[in-house]
Amino acid sequence: MFLFIYFITLVGNLGIIVVIFWDSCLHNPMYFFLSNLSLVDFCYSSAVTPTVMAGFLIEDKVISYNACAAQMYIFVAFATVENYLLASMAYDRYVAVCKPLHYTTTMTTSVCARLTIGSYLCGFLNASIHTGDTFSLSFSLLVILISYIFIFITILKMHSASGYQKALSTCASHFIAVTIFYGTIIFMYLQPSSSHSMDTDKMASVFYTMVIPMLNPLVYSLRNKEVKSAFKKVIEKAKLSLGWSV
């Protein structure tokens, strides 16, 4: 089961990275952030899943202190990076929906690069100091909430059905990913103490360390015509190259 989930995570996330890299039509801020999100999902899932699978295979569930520290550092770093990337993507969607005429001048290459580099720096810095301070994570959630408040206000003011549909399709995938990511964390930490159990924590941990990285590529690809079209182009090119070699 774990091997299947990890395989889907590996293929899905690396597949999105390759498709976005190869297809010039996807070289824009939205897909730049998406490719980084896929990379982060792959990395923080890989920090945990192989160790879990190895423990089941060799029936040795003991992990050394150094290995545990390294695993925790990598997982916390990339999980924090994902928080900031989701906030950056929310801001990108806010500009696209609420200020479409200024989108190209606001979301420039340098701005996207700074947001992404800043996300990685904050993630690894948070993992290094590891103080357990949740302010940085709550700040990311605050940015996402504010962005979506403005997005929904803008959508409600729209009179065009086509504009309404376009705005919803622009934000739907990201909103689903944010809901899954933060919903699992909120479920873990806000459940009543009377109903709290270690088994529930274990299930939630498996969900956000293994299942979420697997679901993100599916959410973004299945709801996005451009990504599906790019996947088809890559598959057709692969078939042609294989046919030529034969």
C-alpha cells in the first residue's frame, strides 16, 4: 500500500515537473510555482516514506538518533516551504483574478524567483532553529485567507458568466490543495482531548506525509486543461521517439 502511494507520488510530481519544463506554453508564474510545489511534495514525502517502507520490510522499527534528526530536519524544512509556496500561489491567484491588467507587470520573473527563494530560505531556517514557533506558519495561512477574501469579493462583483467561470477555474485547484493541506493539520491539533488517540494521530500523519503529496499532482492536473494538454503532448512525443527507435 505504502509502495503504491509512494510510486504514484513519485510519478505524479516528477511528471508535472518534466511537463512544465518541456512545454513552453506552461512557462508562466502559475506553473513555475506549481513545479516547485511538486518538487517540495516529492522531497518531503521521500523524507518519510522510504524509511516507513524499510521498517515494514525488515521488521525493524527502530531508527537511530542521527537518522531521526536528519529525517525531522528535512521533513520540517520542506513542509514549511510548502506553507510559503501555497501562500505565494494564493497571492499569484489574487493578482490574476483581482488585478488582471497588472498581472504581467506585478508577477514578473524576478518577483516569482524572490517569492520562491524566500519560501525555501524560510523553510530551511525554520527547520534549523526548530523552535516550534508556529507564527511563521500562521502568517502563511493569513496571507492565503486574505488573498481568497479579496478573490471571492471580486468574483461576487463579476457580471460576466465567462469571467466568473474563468476565475473559479483559476483558483479551484489551489483552493482544494490548501483545504486538504491545512484541513489535515487543523484536524490533528484541534480535535477534543476526549476523542484524542495515538491511532488517529498516526492516520493523520500518514495522510499529510504520504497521501497529500500524491493527491496534489492529481488535483492540479485533472482540473487543468493546459496541464492535461501538455501531458498528452509529452506522451505523443515519447511514442514518436520510441516508434522511430524501433
